[in-house]
Amino acid sequence: MTFASHMDIALAEAQAAAQRGEVPVGAVVTSSDGTVIAQAGNRTRELNDPTAHAEILAIREACAALGQERLPDHDLYVTLEPCPMCAAAISFARIRRLYYGAADPKSGGVAQGARVFSHAQCHHMPEIYDGLSAEPASELLRKFFAGRRT
Ligand SMILES: [Zn+2]
């Protein structure tokens, strides 16, 4: 099976989040054969919920759709390096592969900061692929935060 990135869908979700006034981050959950099970963008402001990050919403939606509490053999695409909360949720969900775009020096918890997956107390570490479509992902964030400052 050839690899097909679903980062374009995650980027579209990030774009849609920006249009709602949310931090532009998007996420997609796919099954082992590449079928899209769930897709989401940040909705923390809309839902008044600090945990409503794109990854959390996509994982919740995928679990609900499949009627199961874990997502083994499923992959998650997200435009930005997950924060510690989302990294922990990805571990709990038993996600098979994590693909992410831009690195997040400010809040990331995968390759820097808390490095959630590298702890002995972390019971599942996905395969991790970073830097996918990193440029358009960080460009969306740059534009969003630049627009807020003016
Ligand atoms: Zn997060």
C-alpha cells in the first residue's frame, strides 16, 4: 500500500478553525487502510473548553463513531506538534502512528518540553513522523497570531 498523507485535510480543518477565530490547528484520524474516520479543528473558544484541541476532538469523534474507547491500528495527522495533554490522549487512545506538521517550541510536548512519550509512565508510544507540511501549517499560525496583534 502506498502512503497517502491526510495532512491536506488537517490543514483545511486548521484553516476553518482560523475562520472561526480559533487557533488554527487541525487533526484527522484515519483507519489502517487510510479511511478518514474523524476530522476536527480547535474549538476551545466556541465550546468554552480548554481541552477542545483538534486532536482531542478528532479522537473523541473517532471513538464515538467506532463505538470503542481506543484506536489501535489508527493514525492521527495534526498540523502542529501535540501539547502534553494531547500527547497523553494519543497514548491512551493507542494511536498507531502520529504524523505532525510544525514543531511547537512554545507548547509542544512530543519532541520538546514534557516529551510525554519518552517517560516510563507512558504505556504506549506511537510511531512518530514530524515535519509533514510543516511550512503551510506554521504559516497559518503565523498569520493568525500576526492578525491578532494588529
Ligand atoms: Zn493539545
